[in-house]
Amino acid sequence: MERFAGHVDRQLAQSGIDLGRPQYFTNLEASLASEERALTGRDDAHFRRLLDQARAAGAEYAGALTSALRGRAPE
């Protein structure tokens, strides 16, 4: 995912879309990966929180890419 995130970051930058932080999606994926490594299989609440974070990340990808296609920064 980090490779895909880097590609998305580069494409958004080339499109002139500023997400407010450099390598936004690359850093987001690194953070999620770190959380995944901490999963033990015994903490269902932590797993659900991580799943919610992954869903939110997916929504951010979709929003940023939709905005890029429309030629403006994400809202």
C-alpha cells in the first residue's frame, strides 16, 4: 500500500493538489501499517478502531482523487 500511496501523492502533486502535508498518503499508510503490526488478535476493540481508520483512509483517497479529477483541492 505504501507504494500505491506514494504514487497517489506524486500524481496529486503533479496535478497541483495540495493536501497540506507532503507525502500525505504515504505517511497515512505507514501509520496504518504500524498499527497493524501491533495487532495481537486478542483485542477486538483495537481491531475495530483500526478497521475504522482504514475505511476513513479509503474515503480520503476517494475524496482526493475525485477532487484531482475535478481540478481542485479536496474539501
